[in-house]
Amino acid sequence: MTELTVRKQDGTFVLDSAPPASLRTGWTWRCGEIRTGTGLWTVEPTGRRRIGFTARGEHGVPVRLDPGRSHVPGPGGVAHWAPGRCGGELVRDGNRLAVRLPGRLGGPIRVDVTGEWAELELVVLTACFALMSRRRRRTLIMMAAVSAGSG
């Protein structure tokens, strides 16, 4: 098993990999941009509820994380994505990628990788974006509810 870390540096989330890979987002986390050694990708949810997410490049969608229908680059069977409140897990053919969000805001994100993954940096950063975007959505909904209740 390999352990990777994603840390926030100067407004960008950086994966400790070689070559370096990064994720830049907007404030609402509605979309983002992933840079890897193989290219530039736009990452965004597939719907308003932020259940499914895609990473899209100029040649299509290599990563789709959705509990009902996921796919990732490389050979192998069907990928299964299971997001949770504090993390998520992607499994394909016995290979596993487990992402754990920090308990505190701004802490490092831990990613445990088992097995071989094509375009590992892209898949990891897409999974991180998916989980953090869902967390941001919950926060914004909670802030709106508190604001409406106190007004």
C-alpha cells in the first residue's frame, strides 16, 4: 500500500507525487482545474446534488466517479465509487483507492492506494475534488438555513 498526501499551498491543492499534480478550485467548488504531467483537466459535478463527478480533457472524459456508473483510465473491470461524509473509496479489480478528508479545515487529505492505477494523479485529485465539493455544498446549505432562520 502507498500513502499519498494532498496539501493546500497558496490556494492550490498539491499532490505529493512526481511529477507534481495540482487542483485549483473556485470558492463554491462548483468546478475546478487539475494539472498533471499528462495534461490539463476540468473537473465538475454531473448534477446539482453533486453525487457524480467528471474530469474532462480535450479528448473526452477519462474519469467519471458516480456511485451508479464510474470509469477510470486503464484496463480492467468496472470501477465502484462509494463516497461518504468524511471520505470515499474507489475499487476496481481488487485495486483500492481510499480518500480520507481531514477533520479540521485546511488539514492534509490522506489517500491510501493499493494496486496499480493508470493516471493515478488524475484519479486521486478527481476523488478529492468530489469529496470536498460535496462537503462545501453541505456547508453552504447549512449557512443558508442558519441565515434564513436568524433573519
